[in-house]
Amino acid sequence: MSIKDLIGKYQIIGTNQDDTGNTYKGILYLSLRDDNSINAKWIINNTQEQFGTGFFKDNLLTIHFYYEGENDIIYKGKVNYKCLTKNILEGTWTEELGASEFIGTENCFRVLTTNEIVN
């Protein structure tokens, strides 16, 4: 698998970095940068945008992300995705201001066009 295989749109479902068990859904867009790294944009629960950049090696995609929260506070974190296939990513994430005893999870499923076939 190469970094170019990961470019596209994914549906996501995840759990927050806390003990509430709350889940979220959204969309993740991955695009290739000129330096062969990744640009990422998440839209969480149709309301919150998050942005990040990352790199890919040995079927592991690591992205450092940020978003603006309440009171204009910028939150930062890191997500690591195991690339099970080019269509399925399994991730864990943390935020610098999150509860350090917990780890968030996020699974991504490629949104396929009608011309694509899942291998």
C-alpha cells in the first residue's frame, strides 16, 4: 500500500477521549500534499471542522490535528491509523487537553463511487 492509495473520502465513527462512552460520526477527507505527506479534514457531527497534516509509513498513518473549540481555544492532538486496507482505517487518538487516562478511537470506511469495487 502507498500513500496515494489512501487519498479520498471516508465515513468515520469514533469514541471520545473520556469515560462517557459517547460516540460521534462524520467525514474524513484525505488529500496529498506537494511534499508527499497528507492533508486531512474532518467534519464531525456535521458541525465541527478539524484539520491536520501527517505521514504514512509501514501501513501506519499518523496525523497531527487541531480545531477551534469553545471560547476560541485551539485544541491539538494526534491520531494513529492502522491501514487495514486502502478502504478501512482503524485509529486511536489523544488530545493534549483530553483526559490522559483515556484514548479515543476512530474507524474510517472509504466512501466508494459506483465505479469502484472493494477488494
